[in-house]
Amino acid sequence: MSDLSITQLNPFRNAPNLLTLARICLAPFLVAAILEDHYAVSFYLFLAAGLTDALDGSLARVLKQRTMLGQYLDPVADKLLLSTLFLVLMHKGLIPTRVTVMVFGRDVGILVVAAILYAAAGRREFIPSIFGKANTFAQVAAVAAVLLHQMTDAYWVAEVRMIALGATMVLTVVSGFHYAWLVSRRVGLPVNGSPSTR
């Protein structure tokens, strides 16, 4: 059976990638809600974005629809959304400048290094590390807590906000150095079985 026939029989074939694209499309609405001080709306939109992030990976595994596009698109969508939100929340004075500079600087640095490696040596696989995953979780928790703090003065929300922002700063540094270490280890390795060149 051809791929076209399979696609027609399975309407959910591209569902994971569509969910990832939906997360990217949510970014401007989230930004607009925050800039207009609609924090309840922005909080629920952020939860919806988080739901798409959880579902796209699960659907890809369950439906066996992992694609190269999805492997690249998913982390890009996460970085685009989180980095944008950190910048906007910094602009609103809700997140310290130093935190945003660290987060944005790390993400830009990783993207630049990845682009250079791709241009110089072809595609290389970098499996997300435990530190990178922990950093993303801390960033998500920080944004959610900051938005929720604008809706309630509950003590526990303020505590979660402070802890999440502190964890974000620490894990941004740790995961950044770990990524640099991984690059230094792999940069000289062969690509697709061919000898490395200098």
C-alpha cells in the first residue's frame, strides 16, 4: 500500500506535527494577552500550549509517526515559545532581566552552534540531556508561576515562582556547560560513518 493510501486511511497521520505547529501559532496570542495585561487568558493559553507539547510526543509514539521534521520542529517550537515569553515578561517587569538574558543567551548560543555544525559537518544528532530537560521544565514552571502570580497573591504561588526562577538560572548554566561539553566530545567524531575532516 502506498504512503498516500496510508495517509488517506489514517487522518491522524500528521497529528503530532500539526500539534507542534499549533503551539507555534499560540505564541503571538500569548504575547498579545500578556502585553494587554490579560493574565488569566495568557495563563490558560500557556496551559494549552503545554498540553500540545505533551500530546505531540505521545501521539508520535502511539501512532508510530515520528518524522525528521517533528524531531527538529518540536524543540524549535519549545524554544521559540519560552524565549519569547521570557522576553515579554521581562519587558513587563515580571521576570528579572538577568534571568531572561541567561535563558535567551543560552538558546541563541545553542542554535548558532547547531547551525555551524550542520554547515561544517552535516547533520549531527544530539539527544536531549537530563539537564536540558530539567531546564525546560524549570522554565515552564517559572513562566506558569509568574503568570499565576498575577492572578493570585497566594503564598505558595510566590514561593513556587521564586524557586522556579532560581532553578532556571542554575539549570541554564549547568545545561549550557553540559551542551558545550557534548559538542567538544562529538565535534571530531565521524559523520554517518565517514572520517572527520578538519
